[in-house]
Amino acid sequence: MATLPEPPAAFREFITRYPDLGHAWELMGQAGKDGPLDDSTARLVKLGIAIWAMREGAVHSGVRKAVALGIEPAAIEQVVALAAGTIGLPSAVAIFSWVRDVIPREED
């Protein structure tokens, strides 16, 4: 089992302030794991949903978690490319930049 990255400070502070919401969030995450998808496939599906919803924080989180699971950057970037036809090229380019916030280019 991969070690997931530490959530951002704002998330930790919010959950400390509202522990019942934190517990409910954990239960939703657990319930979503019930089914035939392996962890990597489920993570890429969740990333695709975050991309479609244009949720920058969720994309950042999804990419961090995907990397922690050992998913290759090329597979993560392919999810963005697959979304382009549905969300449009300008949105896909914006999301690609969000992915690059977490996975810098090798030249960087």
C-alpha cells in the first residue's frame, strides 16, 4: 500500500475545526472503494472527475495521490488529453498547468 501525501495545512485545520465533517469525508472515501476497480484505476477516474469539474485543488490532490501510487506522469497527462474533447482545449491547457504544478517538466 502506497503512503499518501500529507494533506495541505488548510485541509488539516478545517478537519480539526470540524471533526464530524472529517469523519464523514473518510467514510465517503471508504465507501467509494467498494467495487472491482483497482486503486490506480480508481485514482485516475477520480482525477478525471476533478478535471471535468475544473477543481484546481482536487486536481492537485489527485495528481499527488496518483504519483504516490506509482502512476506514471504520462498516464496522468493522458487523462488530461482524454478530457480535452469534452471540456475544451483552453480548459485542458489550464488543467495541464495544474498538473505541472505537481509534476514539473524534467527540464525544470
